Amino acid sequence: MTLQELEEFLSRWGKERYRARQLFRWIYQKHVDDFAEMTDLSKELRGILASSCRVSGFPAERVETSVDGTEKYLFRLGDGEAVESVLIPDEGRRTLCISSQVGCPLLCGFCATGAAGFRRNMTSAEIVQQACFAAKRLAEREERLSNVVFMGMGEPLLNVPEVSRTTGILLSQFAFGISGKRVTVSTAGIVPEMMPLALGYPVSFAVSINAARDDLRSVLMPVNRKYPLKEVVAAMRRIPLQSGRKVTAEYVLLAGVNDSAEDALALSRLFRGARIKVNLIPFNAHEASTYRAPEAGAVDRFRDVLIAGGVQTIRRERRGADIRAACGQLRIAAGGKRG
């Protein structure tokens, strides 16, 4: 439930609105799922809650740890399906990459998740539980979840109602209390859903671009046939931004496909004058694809052309590749259901 829904739910028993805030703190800040332990609630209310409600949750079925400290969690859902999420430690940040769908329907040619097929949308309870698990695990180390990115399995903007509910909980000061600039929604460019979400929540946006030409982008990302580059970039330019913030364009570099100086020049022209920064992601290999990552020199040349064209550009550090937790490698969902 969102905070408002929980307030309305409790009002049916004649309980005060602030009780919902107390429950949020117990669940999301103190990581308590037993109503009997919520000691600032009356014994009567604890009894009502215990007899009619539950705090949903599921532990990670498997935890893998990379040599670089990245952790990958496999969660088994109630119907036997499975999803993965990834926790990335980096200096003062602890970033959780969460899934919003079981599998993905977009079939991007470079992504292992899409190659495994699509099963279903996740509920907000299933999505937020990934954050609950990571936050509790971090609290045991006296650390705090600082960033959440919807960059795991699935296309978040094809599951807007549940992603929105989850986002509200992540941002709530009574729950996770994460600022909007530290919650990032990554999308392949589902244009009609971008502006409504941006107006509803002050989150950051990352948009998967991967080509500066429609013909090539349509090969790499079939969704481009429905939402072509011109519409996607126009939507990126319309997103309201607070001072100093930019929309991120994610660009997976594929050797001999989209990594030439000409590609970089075309990309810089596409973003000219826009508050857009480019995140370069050298391709992470997986068994479902024959693409290759470019050599380091090609990545540097691509970046230099963009910077010369006035486009802020960074290269994403590769994390968790040894446990198949890097960008584009999550794939367990469609093949992970119990028989």
C-alpha cells in the first residue's frame, strides 16, 4: 500500500492517520514484519493487524558476491517465477538495481533478459521487497541504501501503476526517504509514459538510445519502430529538470555496429543543445548474443568525439561481470520457474 492507501485502510477501524506513518517506519526503516513488535501501536491495533494483515516478503533464494563487492540476489516469487536484482557498492553510495517485470517483452538484441522472454508484470509488493531485502541486509552492516535504479529485468514504463506505487514508497520520508535524484527510471523510450511519470515524481530518467539512426536502432531495439528516435529525443527534452540535472542517454557500444566516429558525431548532433548526458556502456557478453564489446581505444575515441561536440559523456564502470550481474546480463526469470 502507498501511505495514502494505508491511511484510508486504517481509517476503516477509526484509527488516526499518523498510525500509517508509524507502520511505514516499522516496515521500511526498522525492517520489522511482526506486528507484535511494533510497540508504539496499541495492543488493540496490533491485534487487529495481526488477524487481518500481513507484511509480505521473501528472502533471497541465492546470493552471489563478485570480486568487486557487487552482490546479485535471486528472488523466488510466490508463483514460482524468479527475478534478480543487483547491489553495487561504490565509495559512499549503495545502489540497488531492481527488476519491474519477470523477463522483458522488448527483445533488444544485445540484452539477455529480453532473449529469455516475457512472463508477467511484477506487483509493487514484489518490486519494493527487493529494496526491503537490500536495505535490511545493509542495515546489519550499519550501511544505508542510498540509490535505487529501475535497470534490472523488464521495462518499467510498461508497468507504470506498480512502478509508480513503488516509487512513492522509495521517496516517502516515512519509508526509504531516498531523494528523487537518487531514484532512476531506465526506459527504452516508451514515449507516452515518460512525461506523466516525470510530472508525478521528481525522479531521474535514463533512456536507452544505442544508435543515432532509426534503421540501426530498429534492428537493435524493435521498440524503435513504434517510438522512433525523433519522438524519444523530443520526450527527453520535455522532461522537467531541476537546476543542474540532466536526462541520461544510455548507449551500449557494440564492436563494428554502433561504435564508429561517425556514429558518435551523429549522436552529438542528435543531442545538441539538450540537457542530456551520455552514459557509454561497453557491451557485456552473454550466451544469447553474438555481439562483441569494442576495444578500449574505440570506446575512448567515441567518448572524445562526443565531448568535442559539447555532450557530457561518462563511461560506466563494469561491475559484477564475473557473477553475470553487469548491464544486460540478468536472465534467470523466464527460465527460472519451478517445474
